[in-house]
Amino acid sequence: MSVKYTPVGWNRNKLVYDLVLIVAVGLYIYVFVRLAPRFADLTRPLDGAMLRAEAFGTCAFLMLTLILCIGPLARLDRRFLPLLYNRRHFGVMTCAIAFVHASHVLGWYFSLSPTDPYVALLGANTSFGRVAGFPFELFGIAALAILLVLAVTSHDFWLAFLTPPVWKAVHMLVYAAYAAVVLHVALGALQSDANPALTAVVTAGTVAVCGFHLAAGLRERAADLGPAGGVGEDCWLVAARAADISDGRAVVVPVPGGERVAIFRDGARLGAVSNVCAHQNGPLGEGRLIDGCVTCPWHGFQYRLADGCAPPPYTEKIATYRLKLEAGLVLLDPRPNRPGTRVDPIHAPRDRA
């Protein structure tokens, strides 16, 4: 890893976030191990190792469900943004819990097997032709493999090395991992366990992930279908009324065939930059101005409004756009300038008619 990067850039927010995660996981495992035997089938008492395996397995499923719900919830309600801010820490911890679950399962099922546990795991079940008895273990292996890849590449070093678009594409595999986990549980534990609580948890989790994403997607689609009141002369887009843009905030303008544009107000001045953060493609227009810089709501990356450059020592740059004011309306030139191009903000007091 380059000397430019540190393993973890700790701050108070991250410490609190991780402490809450560790305490929550610890409490869940403790409560599960203490209470689960009371609801178990008395004719099939739970072995201690298997009980712990179930505790870690259900914990990993719930954590992954929460991770996938945080994104759309943050788009629907800004109060969820603090959960999004350090979501990668959540993901790495989920991978660790899933790995412990897999280790417990291997230790319990194959501890007395003369065959290597990994060979036995892959070769013991070959019933591919039927649903009941299908080798559900393969879905669990696939999910764990994806989570390991995402955990290993979660650091900003890999984000910069792979470039944000490639890194983002790789980390979209988390949805494949979740689908694999659902299949792993549906074809495994739900086939052999008559406990309706597990069925309810898996069903509710799957519905929540799909439902929140659908709601957020419909909201984003509505935003893309149109902001602006039309096109001015020389192809300038009518973006908004100057008086409608709050100080320190932005209006987000969809551009036909291009990325959205965020028009921010800094006192009596308006400036326009790309809505896409150069770090993880976060929605800059949902952030705010802090210390005169556009601040991404996802991870706090900042850019100067006039030129789209991150303040030193950072080197990220985003595109800027030209604006002009006519009869109280803000007009936007939809053609982006090269990232880092200076465009002086226009003078547009909020009380101007």
C-alpha cells in the first residue's frame, strides 16, 4: 500500500460507529445463544457449536440486510446519512461475522470426517437435480467469496487504483452476495428447520431490501424526468428560480444525456458543479457547503465551488458549469467544463425578482 494511504483514518465518528457495531453484534450473539435453546425442538437439542454457528449466520444475514437498506434509506430520508458515512466498516465486520459462521459450520459438520473438510463440503452433496436437497452450500461459499473480495478492496487505496467506476462496479456484487445468501438459507436452513421465525426474518429482510430500493428508484426517476422549466435561448436550460435555492444548499438539475448538475448557493452567489463526487460517485447536490466547499454527504469529500477542485493536499477534481441569471431565473449551460476549470459564481441575491 502506498505511503499516501493509512490502513484506517480514525476519527471520533468512526470510533463511535465501530464501537456501536461491536456492542450490537456482541449483544445479538449473547441473546441468541441464551434464548434460542428455549425455542428449539426438544427432540433435536442444539449442540453448542451449531448454536453459535446459527447465531453468527443469522447475525451476518441481518447485517447484510441492513447494509443494503442504508443506501436507499439515506436517499429517502437524510437522517440515515450518518449510517451511510462509514458503511464500509459495517461491510468489513459483516464479512468477519460470515467467516466465523462458516468456520463454525465446518468445525461442527466435518470435525470427525477422514476427508479434508473443504473437499467434503464440496463433494458431499451432489443433488443438483432437485430443489429439496440441492447443494445449498455452494451459494454460501459464493456469498462469502464475494464478501471477502469486497472487504479486501474496501480501502481507498483500491478505490484510487481501480478508479471509482471500476471499484463501484466490483462492489455492486454485494447484491449478488445477498441473493446467494437468501438462496443459501432458503434451500438449506428453511428446508430442514420448522421454526417460522427464521422464515419470517428472511422474508421480511428480502422484502425490505427490494422495497426500499424500489421506492428510492422511483424517487430518483421522478427527479430525472424533469426539473427545469424548459430551455432558454442558445440551448441554456432553465434550471430554477434563484430565490428557491437555499443558502448552503443546492438544487439538482437533470441534464439530457449527461450527469446531473448541482447548483449551490453561497450567500448571494450561485455556482454549478457536477452532482457526482469523484470519490465514490456520491450525490453532491444532497450535501451542503461547509467552510465554503461543496461537501459530499456520503464521506465528506470537499470541492471548491468556483473550480471543482478539492482543497490541498487532496487532488480530486469535478466538472464545473456556466450559469447566468435572467428575470430571476437561473439558466444553466449543460455542457460541462473540464474538471478543475474555474467558473466564477454569478451574483444572484435570493430577494431578486
